[in-house]
Amino acid sequence: MDYNAILAATCLARKNWSDWQDVFEHSGPITTNPLFAERRFGEFCRDYSVGRTIRKGTRDDFREVLRKELPVATKDDTGRALDKLESRLRERFSTGNGERRLISVVSKTSAFVRPERFVAWDRFAKQGANIALGRGQSLQFHDYAEYLAAFDRIWNDERGEAIREYAAKQRRGSGVEREPRFLRRVLDVHLMILGGRQL
């Protein structure tokens, strides 16, 4: 992984972090995270294109259920509890008569409230993860827990190490930019770019 790739991913992650700093750096309980305020959640749904997966007229109820249930689901660092939560919420809140998966919105919300652990279920990042692991780009991940485990392998290999080393050598930027919660976001952005997303 070269310097320019890390720099590009860091710059994009820095902009995203700045836009959502109040959410990413919230130090209170998950239930009081600003993400769950009506206006902020609306911005999140729009900016991350996840509102289209939530059935019309149920967004406020969905937001409230997430606010109450994510504190428990995100205690499981494997991501399996998030898969179970998504499955429970699908029939009640998803479009397509409860058929469309909600893992994108559930994982992205989790990545916002616990960025030191969770990352978004994103088509391009998954493709980038496959490339980074030397697998076929279109290989499917069975569930979120499997994708999170793949991300962790990359985080612990030379790509993650290169990002951590780059951050340690930087003199500019805030202290948070040397913390795993930000650096995992940098890797996430890098995987999106690697997977073909034009950012």
C-alpha cells in the first residue's frame, strides 16, 4: 500500500469525520448519541442512501428501535448480534414487503456509534476487501459477521499496519487521527476506493 493511497483515504476519512464529529466522538451512552436525533438521523439516511431501505412511514419508529437495541447488539464484537438484529427488524421495517435486507443501515449506524469496532456493509468496500485478500472481487460474504472478520484480517495485515505507521508519523491532524476509531475508517475508505467507488 503506497503513501498516495493512504493519503487519499485519510483525507476523505478526515472530511467525513469532521462532518459527523459529534456522532463519532460522542462519549456518552449510545442511547444519547446525536445520531438518533430526528434531524440528524434524517441527514444520515439521506447522505448514506439508506433511507430507501426503510419502509415509508416507519423511519421514526425504526430510529427509536435502533436507539434502544444497538447498545446490546454492539456489545458483541463479532457482528453476529447485528445480523440477528437486522433479521428481526426486516419484516417490520424494510421495503419490499419485509424482504429487503437492512444490514446496510444497521451496520452503518453501528459504525457511527462504535467506530473503533464496526464498519459499514458497503458494496464497494466488500469488493475492495476481496481484492485485498486476493479473492475474486465479486465473492459474496454470507453475512455481516463474515465481512467484519475479513475486514479485521486486513486491519491486522500489512494494509492496516501501513495505515497505523502513516498516522504515527504525521505531525498534523488531531490526536483522534491516530486512534483505531479513525484509522479503521481510513481503511474502510481505502477498501471502497480499491473496490471501485469514485469518491
